[in-house]
Amino acid sequence: MNAYVTTNTFYISIGFSLILGVECYSGWLNHVLTVQTGGSVTIPCHYDKKYTQQKKYWNSGIDKSNKYTNTTEQNLSVIDHPDQSLFTVTMRNLQNKQTGHYYCVVETGEQPPINITYEPYLKIQSAPDVSVVNSSVSGHEGGDLSVQCLYSSEYQNEVKQWCRYKDQSCYTVRRANTSQSSSVQISEDDGGSSFTVLMTGLRLTDSGWYFCSAGEALNPVQLTVGRTRNETVILKKHNETKDTEESQNNELLTVWLPALASLLLLLTLVGVFTWRWRWRPKQDKHQIRGRNGSRTTDMIYSQPEDPVKYSTINDEIPHSVTDRPGPTFHQSQRSTSPEY
């Protein structure tokens, strides 16, 4: 009965979305995420890289509320990770009343205006149908890691898988998929209530979001692959060397360059002062010579003129030689002998 209600609700929501002109994600729309009552879950919502700058939100089909990315509340966090082209939704202290449909939505800024990238059905149970021992696991490049997935007896005969959210690739129990240096193997555990995923030859690109599933029920797992210890040490030393070089460069820019500029300015001032000091005596000598030459010229052209000589000419005819008066000489005249 519960499955019938869930299926009907699912198709009604899809039809409603199509009427509104909403683009729906073509992948896993009928996922049932099973979470224990009072527990928490983190759900990844992948989106196309072209929507990195667009608004995204988490929509609740129960109360019709929208929670945009980078929102943090007491029991809800919606965080965008643009470098991974996804946003995560973390729900805490979940209760039975929160069972229902939820939607990962991206505002496209085009037609259709919104894109539902993921539509999980959240099912809160006291004993989850599917769960994991650790929802976040990590390993080193080239190493191994394992994930244990638990399922209820109702799903004992269902297909068990380990799938990756991003590319929808799945590995099934009793099958091995190997590619180059990494492999994934899934095996049933004794007792028939769990299966183990073993990943060997890990690569950095294996990092991401996965889920354990049995039938339609699933539970998400975050996997992180880091560098080996030696690579980490080498990278750390490289970063330290880089930081040292940057520090030296900063010291050169902040200390030595101003000092060199000051020294250059000082040398320039000293050179100008020396040049002025050597040139000034020559300039003074030229000025003195010019002044003396001017004085000599003034003395030459300022000598008094020769005195003017005056003489008196007697036009009267003398009566006799004896009566002829002798020449009259002015004091200023020179003494000369008269000519007859």
C-alpha cells in the first residue's frame, strides 16, 4: 500500500512539473533515501556546470518551502560547491513527519525557468531499509578502502549495488569492474543482512558521492581520496619553498627597492651639487672678466676732448711796419714765430 501511494505521488508530481514547464532530471527520480529517526543525512544535488552562477534551492514537497544555497539553520544546511558542480543538503534530527518528496532545483535563467536535478523520496524509519556503517570514508591514492552497507530482510532478494551519483555508474554484487589502476568488488557478507564494497588502487578522481542500494532503497556515502604520505610531505615542502620564495620576493619589494631608490636619489643629488660646485668658479671668472672689459671700454671712450683753440685775425691794413702790433697770444695758445 505504501509503495502504491509513493508511486502515485511520484507521477502526480512529475505531471505537475510538466504543466508548469519544468525540466526534470532524466536520471534516478524514484530514489528512496532511508534514514533512521532522529538521525541525519547529507544529500548531493549535482547540476550542469553552465549553471554555476545560477540560484539553486532545496524544495520541500511537504511544506512547499524553498531553502536557497548557503543557508544554515538549526537542523538544515544547504551549501553550494561550485568547484564540484553540486550543492549539498544536510538534514538533522529527522522525524517521521518529514517523510516525503524533496527536490533539488536550479533556476536556469532560460526556458524552462527551473530545472529539477534530483527528486529523492525521504523515508524516516526507526529501522532503515538500507543504511551504512560510515557515511563518510576516506583513503589514499593507490590504497584501498571498504564500505559496509546494511539492509533489512525485506530486501534480501533485491539487487544490491554500489553506484556513483555523478555519472550513474553502478557496480553490482558478485560482479567485478576493473579499469586501469582501480577496481570495485562487491560481496555478500555472512548472514545475508549486509554487503561490503572494496575499492582498490584508488585514484584522486575516485573522490565523490556514492550510494549503497538494495532495490529502490539507498543511502548516500561521501568518498574522499587524498595523496599518499610521501606525496603529502613533498607537496608540503614544495609549498614551504614557495612560501619562502614569496617571502623573499616580498622582502625585496618592501625593503631593498626603497633603499636602492633612496641611494639613487642621494647619488643624483651629490652629482648635481658637485657639478654646480665645479662650474661656479669658472662662471665667476667669466663674469669678472666681463666686468673689467666693460670698465676699460668706458675709460677709453670717456676721456675728455682736446681743448678748443681760438685765434684772433686782424683785418686792418697796417700803416707802417713799426706801427704793426705784435702778435697777440692767448694764454692758451702755443708760442710760435710769426711768418712774414
